[in-house]
Amino acid sequence: MRPKILYNLFSNIITIKGIGPKYAKLIERLCGRYLIDLLFHRPVAIIDRRNSPKIANLKSGEIATIIVTIEKHVPAFNKRMPYRVICSDETGIMSLVYFNIRGPYLRQMLSVGSQKVISGKIEEYKDSFQITHPHHIASLEDIDSVKTIETIYPLTSGLTSKSLRKAINTTLSQTSSLPEWLDDKLMTDRNWHPWKKSLDELHNPSEALEINQSPYLERLAFDELLSHQLTIRLIKQKINKIKGNVLKPSNKLINELKSILDFELTQDQIKTIKEISDDLSSPTKMLRLIQGDVGSGKTIVSLFSILQVSENGKKSIFMAPTELLAEQHYNTINQYASKMDLNCSLITSSTRKEHNFEADILIGTHALFQEKVEIDNVGLIVIDEQHKFGVHQRIMLSEKVGNECDILLMTATPIPRTLELASYGDMDISKIKSKPIHRKDIVTKSVNINKINQLKSALLKKIKNGEKTYWVCPLVDDSDKLELQSVKNRLKDLSSYYSSKDVGMVHGKMKQEEKNDIMSKFKDGDIKILIATSVIEVGIDDPDATLMVIENAERFGLSQLHQLRGRVGRGKKQSSCILLFTSPLSDTAKKRLKIMKETNDGFKIAEEDLDIRGAGEILGAKQSGLPEFKLSNLDVHKDLLKLARSEAVSIIENDPNLKSDKGKSLRILLHLFKNEVAIDYLKSG
């Protein structure tokens, strides 16, 4: 139940005086349905219109608000020419320039002889000054309404800055102060102001500060991050209280697996296996994330966890995002499990006739939870490539499978520290940084596309040696709009250069049976060069694949390039990655390719990717499960995030149920940012 003090802020946009249904719908589409969504619609910039020089003192490129007398109108001679309005003051003459605007309208608005206040960007043209399409035109009586610091907002089609600003200011005038949830010391140390004043100053600033330097925005951004971090800590507190299965190892199956492995575990693997084993053995529910670089051996680590569960007579479920990846995990796990008399079942839409829900280990896609079958006696769920599961999805999953079931999440995309703090504070994290001893670093080179014939020639030797190549292209079909290579076009090209039976193609638009057939032929060595889209980014483990060619590499993000590169280097032979690029390269593209050549460390690459792309782009993909913030910007507010996390940890340690006076104010904060799930957890104990 939302507190009464917030009822007004959670009124519908349509309740704003002077806003009709049409504008209400546009505002809702832009920022949300409630008044609080409108108030949290963050400006992207400010324009200082207080600068009011004489014409003689104007400077090109500056924003100026000037008082002028309208001298005459000079209509356009043809459609290409602008309509000019000549103006003056006691120091000089300038022009107002318009394109595609009717003369009668301008003559009425800017009548000859009248004095007007004009505001806009100054341009220099043929030794005189002009303003093209002034931002504001007003009478002398309204000069104070123009000479202000003006906020600039993101807009949507059909909605003007003026109407949006009016709606915001109307809402602000009806908004009351809220009880303070931040400590006085923190407010003083950071030069922050009360919540209501911060909102007022955000939308109507009294100082011409760059938007990201505003202490008012900083305070509000901190509120948002604190609300989010409190939610994560409360969820973690709840998870830690949930009674789980006590699944202690007997080590019978675990020792069997150790005896049949033909390689030694790395120290990181051993440490992670111990951390998971301790979680499974404890009476509380496990929620742990394994971050492991490509090829670091996460699947084997998860198998040790599965065996500990099997030693306690319970089933394990292993979920993967694609059929390709599910089948890969099935093949890896089953080759060991079958030697220990454990049954594995592959559960995908393609294997429906063979489903066995009584197996010890169920491996599949999300079809596992779409089946109308109750899977009982489950002790552990492993989810690979978990980045599509946000905090709320993790809660839903936990409730679906039963609260006592332990959950292990895995990702081959190392997560930058900033995003880790923002998104994964509700779980324990293990990191596998070291690679298996026999793995060699992949040699990475960047090659201009104009040297492709030399590359094709070099591939002949690899084919003769029985080595296999992945050739990745960004598109499935050719595009008139994008000058990028397609798999279909590259298939024709390479099929004519090599024997056509040596070349195959796989992409996301193909039927699953077709993809499986091509992948089997590639694994068996019938196909030597596999042309593909980034569909092969995850889910292929072929030790004989020693070369990865990525075409139009300049168009891929760093993390994706690293993921694709990780498809090779899985055997004992030296592997290579060729980044084929088309000139000219942007500075960002040059930086990406340089980093790829310098390091194979996925954790370092993840941090570099965050610095290059920014958290906004990484967080922007809704399917990522990462949070979307309205006021805070993780590129700018990294330090605020650390502070919010520290503050949230301290709050929950001292007031775990938020029952103090400050705790009650913090409950308002949680509601304010729609984190009611945390309140629900408090109510349920």
C-alpha cells in the first residue's frame, strides 16, 4: 500500500491542469503515466539566456537575448533563399533568418517599427550577425520570462519543449516536501539540499552549471541509486533468511569425477567449487553468480555442484539461452555423468519426443519451464548466460521453482565493477580468471579488407592440416543501407574459391534442424569453414577450430569481439583471430581493435568496453536484465553508486526492517522509485 503522502505524486498525468488527453498521452509515452515520472524526466542540457549584449558586441556561436527594433522585411526571391527580417539597436544592424515560413505570419509577429526581445544562437554571415529561427520572440514586458536559464529535455514527436516545461512547472507547484531520508552530515558534506528544492532547481536552475555538475541532480541521482541498492540489500537479506536444502557432499561422485578428468583444475576453479559446496551445505538458500571468461571451465565447476546435489538424491536443472548451447552442455556433462550411472535428459523444443523428466540431470532451454510438467525433487538450478535475468526475474524464477531450491548463475561475459555493484548485489559472486593450463593465448591481428585474397590463400594450408575456421559476418542478407558483409554473399565467394563441400553457413533465421545439421558436419570435419553471424557467439566448443575471422570487426562491440574470439583456442593447438576491417576507422574503432590485439583478459576487456561505450549503452538493452535509471548516469555517477551501496549496507545492518524514523522515511524513498518489491519483502519477514 503506497503511503498517503505520495498519492498526489502518483496521480495520472491527465490530472495536470491545462493538459488535455492528447498531450497527456504524449507525455506518458515519453516518461511514464504518473506525475512523479514527469518530475523525474531529467534535463539533458541547459541554455543560459541571461547574456544580453548590444548588437556591436555579439559573438558568433553564443546564445544571446537582445532588444531590437524591427526595421524591414526582405522576402525570399525563391524557395532556396531565406526570408530575412532586418533589426537594429543603437549600435548596429542584424538579421533574423527564416526558411519555409509564410511572410504574412512573420509580418504580423514582427511588425515594422516594433521593439522585440529576441533570443537565439548568434551566427556570422558576410560580415554581419544573424539568428536563424530564433528560439524566443517576446514583447519588452515579457523580457524577464526570456532572460532565464532554460532546461532542455528529451522530447517525442508532437510534444514541444514549451508544453512539457509548462506541465513540469504546474506539477512542481503542487508538489510538497517529503520527510528527509538522508543524514544531515551526508547532506552537509556533499553540499546537497532537501528533496523538493533539488527538484525545483533541477527543472528551474538558478545557476548556469553544466547539467552533470549540478549538486541538485547529484542529490536526486543518489536518491535513485540508494533506493535501488536498498532494494538489492533487502532482497539479499530475505534470500539469506530463506530455509534451503542442506546438501552436504559425501564425495563419492565428486571423487569419481576427479579420477576421470584428464586435466587439472585451476586454483580459481577449486576455490569456486569450494564456495558453491559450502553454499549447498548450508541451511540457507544459495544464490551465486560465477563470472568466468570464455574457456575458463565454468561448466565443469557446475558439474561438481550438480554431483553434490545428486549425492543427496536430488535432481538438477541446467538452463541455457539457446538450443545450440543446451546441446553443447548436454554433450559435455553427459560424457562424464554417464560414467557415474547418472541419467541426463536434453529438454528442448527439438527433442520433445525424447523428454525424460525423471532423469537425474535435466539440461535444456527455457522450454524446461514452459512444459506442463511438474518437476519435483529439484535441489539445484544452474542458469548459463544469465544476463537476461534482472533482479525481478530472479525473484520470479525463485518463486516458480520453490523457494528452497539453490540457484547458480553463470556468465562468460565478465561484468565491470560498476555494473556489478548496480545489478548483482543480491547474490554472492565467484570469479574464475585463470584459464586451463593447456590453453594458449589467442594471437589476434587486424587486417584491412583489401588484403582478403592473401587471407583466403593462407586458409588453404589450414584446410590441408585438418584445422577449421569460423568466418563471422554481421548480416544474414545484403543490405542497400549498410555496406556490411552478409553470410550469404560470403558463402558464394568462399564456395567458389574452395571446394563448396568444405564451406557451410549458419545463421539465426535458419530452422533449428538445419543449424544442428550444419554444426554436426562442422564438428565432424565434413565442413572446414563455417560462415556465420554472431549466432555462434556462445555454445560451440570445437578443439579443432583454430581460426576466427571476424569481418567488419569495426562494427562489433569489444565484449562481443572477445566472445567470438573465445570460440577458438579450445584445444592444444595455437589459435588465431583475424579482425577484418574496412577503412577509414573511427577513433573508437581503432581503440577497440588495439585493445583486442593487446589482451586476452576478458575482465580487462569488460572494463575497457564500459569506458568506451559507457554504461548507458550497455544498460540500454532491455533484455540484459540490468537496471534502467532515470536520474543517475553510471558513466558520471560511479562514485555515487559506491557511496549508495555503502550507505545501504550500513542502513540494513543498523535497521534491517526499516522501523526507525529514518527507516520509515526510507520506505517512502523505496515507494517513490517504485521499489515496492523491497517493501513486500519487509512485510513478509
